[in-house]
Amino acid sequence: MKAAVVLFPGSNREGDAARALRQAGASTSIVWHSEHELPQGTDLVVLPGGFSYGDYLRCGAIAGRAHIMDAVRAHAARGGLVLGICNGFQILVESGLLPGVLMRNRDLRFICKMQHLRVERNDTVFTRGYARHQAIKVAIAHGEGNYEAHEETIRALEAEGRVAFRYCDAEGRVGGDANPNGSTNDIAGVYSETASREPDRSARWRHGRRADVRGPCRFQPRRLKRAPNDEDFFGSASHVERLAERRGLTAFDQLAK
């Protein structure tokens, strides 16, 4: 398995994703958001968690229009695997690869805790290691995880078996307090249309991370990254604005680079 983890300005879980993939035996590379092509032979693309572009406009809205996303869309159209985790799921929605939208959490608060999810189907490449309706425990951390979609879209997701996971309690019961953010039908993950027809070829999953070798909600100082243009880069909105000012650009001009 050859995997590519896409790094956007503001991503902060690319290291976790890459480490988990390598521990699972995948050959893994980090791909910068301004690239136009994925590494040759890529089987799986992972869009990691974080706060891409400082969550300007909407979470994932700017990243969904990054140069690399054209390559990701082409990869998905060929039947390639794509996995979106947390902010990565928001990016997949904003890029048009998945339906629906991620709204503010029901209680308008950031949630960071361990959470049970119920596996809705176990015939996909991402879930075949589980039993159907098994309750698994993962770490979640999000402020905009409330999945919403038009009624007809929700009906289609349910009818076509495209709900991947639902929020649940430790016994696998859904509804009520088991739903941390108000997502419609307790939806915690969805698959693409391709996945419902070809479960071995394409699936996308949302929230649940920070659980490969760390405990939940453990934040550590970030090392300074070196961007391809040799500018010091932290991925923060303020940095983008300062960099744009030095170059005589608007913030949006700089984000497009």
C-alpha cells in the first residue's frame, strides 16, 4: 500500500496520520497542498485533521479548492481510496467529493473526548476488521462536527448503505446523549457513492484521530515547518496575513499559492 497524506496550511495531524499508516505497513509520503499531482502509484490519499487555512470562511472551504484537490478528485474518480479525518472530512464535503455539510456542534462548544462509534457495515476496506454494529472507542476533537444534509440526501445515504459510523454509547445504542454534536441520524461517517457499489475501492471516513500512540486531547508544541518556498510557516491565519503583507498581496492571494 502506497499512501499520500496531504498537508495544508494549518493541518496539525499529518504526523499522526503518517505514523499510523507506517505502523500499518504503508509506504507513506507527505504531499504539499500546492502540488498538482499525487506521487506515482498512490493507492490511498489521507486528508488529516487540523484547522486548514485557519478555518477561514468555513472549515475546509479554502482547502477544498487547493491545487492538490484536483488530483485527489481524479484519484477518487479512478476508484482510488480516499480517507478524510476530522478537518479532512470537512475538506471532502467542501470539495464536492461527499454530500452534506459540517455545522457548528449543537451546543456551540468544542468537543475533545473519547467517543464510541457503531460500525454500520464491515464489508469495506476500512471496516473489514470490525464486526457489523460493533461499538468502537475513538478520540474525537471538533467544533464543527454536526453533519447535516437535505432530507433526500439523508434518505439516499441510508438506503444505499453509505453511513459508515454512528455515534453511540458503549453498548452500541444510538440517540440521546450518545450523540455529542447533534449530527442528523447520529451520523459520524459517510461513504462515497462508489463505496456503496464497490466497497473494496473507495470509502471516506470522518472524525476520530489522536489515538495511534497518544492519549486523547494531548497537545504538544509544534515544530517549525519549512514550506517549499523556504518561508517559515506555522499555518496560522496571522502568519498568512503577515506574509501576504510583506509580499504586497492580499491574504487570499497568498492562500492560493
